[in-house]
Amino acid sequence: MNRKMYGLGSKRSVIREIFEYGKKRAAEVGADKVFDFSLGNPSVKPPQIVEDTLIELLKGEDATALHGYTSAQGDLATRRAIAEYIARTQGVRTDPDFIYMTCGAAASLTITLSALCNAGDEVITFAPFFTEYRVFTETAGAKLVELPSHPDTFQIDFSVLEGAFSEKTAAVLINSPNNPSGVVYSEQTIRTLAGLLEEKSKEFGRTIYLVTDEPYRELVYGGVKVPYLTAYYKHTVVCYSYSKSLSLPGERIGYIFVNPDAKDAKELYLAVCGAGRALGYVCAPSLFQKLVARCQGVTSDVSVYEGNRDLLAGALREYGYSCVRPDGAFYLFVKSPEPDANAFCERAKKYGLLLVPGDDFGCAGYVRIAYCVSPDMIRRSLPAFKALAEEYAK
């Protein structure tokens, strides 16, 4: 066996470990006594147009065509629909021949990093970050350079970033709205990042690409704006998924958009096609390619998540917990009452609370709480959070 692959397979991610524990615990003591905040699994049902469109496609399209292979990079009509939507809503130049349909954001990131990186390259990202970034980057033969964010805001700390670039830097990988903090990078943060990337690309004589991981783009609250990165830095690759916006995580559908104005854009797009081929990701699910083509601009009811955030964050602050206010996604990143977040999560289990320690997100001393659950579960969990806080207060 390949020992590295064995290691990845024999130990799940910390999120999945806690999720599996929750299922086992619910069977032992009853689901009503387990408050599982581990997995970012949308609890809001897909918008009605998803069901209606699926029925229409299944009844109206030729079955062979509907379930057959598309072009390797994706159905052209779907890529055109996506390109037209991005251009219309973001005011940026697009081209369907620079869009590659994928099996969700994980495939988008794995393919993009494999297309961009050579052995020994480095990819910079900012803690806290999604736990699998290490796996995706190392699979591409590169090293993930993990930098701390500003501790008060979780925006990029440019005093740290400026000294992290080298001749090995192939890309900077960002995620906004962020998993696990829910923080949205401000327009000023993006402008400063774009300027620094231009400067460092010239300094080291190689184009440093910006890879943006955007499955939570539409999940923002209070009118917060999520800057569209190709409008600020031309050497950008957008990795997108419909898992959260349409509540379709299990259907595995997303795309890669290589900015046609990026340096060596055509070569990069062909490298994306090659990486998809090498990794076995050729031809994303045909049925759901055709579905998303007809659902551009549609989202699930994000007001439910906003209500959950306000209810849970307000209660936790009242009990003495602290966290940076999330303006997007559906996570709270809460400071642990003790330095060892793993110990805190173990103690929380006594109260039926399943939380994810922040260590694997590159941020020790914090826990992630996924509030994409039913409002009823949040209300029922509040006494447990309060009792846990009181135990620490004593």
C-alpha cells in the first residue's frame, strides 16, 4: 500500500470523526440528547426550482443524453450559462472556454492546485482554514504555508504575509466567507492583497496566482459584500460549489473559472483540464450540470442561517463565550475557555455538545460550531452551553 494514502484513509478528518461519534452516541442515548454541531451540512432544503427542474429534466429530456457523458470540461450550455451569469452580476470578463465543471469545491481545489504547482512549490493560506487544504496542497506536490490572521478580526495580517513570499510561492489560497470563522474579507483587505501580489510577482520573477475557494459566496448577512476577486487581481482562479447555495452537498457539483485575463490563462486552463484527467475527475455529474444551468442566481433560504447565527451567538456571548462576529457562512469560531480546545470539546461531550477543536484548522485554542442545524436544536442546546460555561466559571 501507499503509506501516505493509508494514513489518510485510516484516520478520518477531525470533523468526520466527531460526526461519526455523534451518530453512535445518538443511537445510545437518543437523538434528542445529542447536539451535533460538527458537520457543515446544510439544514435548509433546496429551493423549489431545484425539484421542479429535476422533474422537468427527467420527464422531458432524452434519458441517454441526460445521463450520458458531457464534454470532459463540462456541458457547453452549462458553461455558457455560468459565464453569462458571472459577467452580468459581477461586471467582469468571462469566457465559457475558461470554465471547467467539477465534482464540488474539493475537486475544484485539488485540480487547480495540481494544475498550478510543481514539486517543491509553496501555497500560502491563512489560519483558520478548511482542514483539507493541507491534503489538497500536498497531493499537488507542494507545501502549505500556514500564516496566522489578525487575532481580533481574522482578516489577513499583512505584516506577517509580506515576509512569507519566496521564489517557491506558486499561489495564495483564500476562503471568504471563511470556514471555520464565518469572516468575510473586506474590500480593503482584497485591494491590499492584490497590490502585494503584484509587487511580489515582480520581485520574484514569477506570477503568483490567487486561488479563491467560494462555496459560501451567497451565504452572507446584513448586506455584506463579498468582493469578486477577478475584478481586483487578474491572475485569479475561482473555485466554486453549489453545495451550500443550493443545499446540494451530496450531489457534488461545482466549477473552476480561470480568469481569461490571467497570465498564461490558456495554458493554465489546459493544465486544469490535464489535472482533471490525471485525477479522474473528467465529466462532472451530467444531470446536475444541466440543473445548475437553469438555477443561476437562485439560493436556498439563507435567512434561516442568519436567524440561527443571531440566536446562538447572542446566547453564547451572554454566557461568557467570545468569538469574532461572522458575517457569512454558517459557523461560529469560539475561543475555548481553556488553552486546550481538545480538552474543552471532550468536556462539552458530557453535556451532549459536539464541537470541533480548531487545531486542525490551524488555530489552536478555538472551536468551530456549525449552526446549519434546525433552530429547534439550537434552542434545546442553550441550557447545555450555559451549564458548560458555568462549570468553567466555577
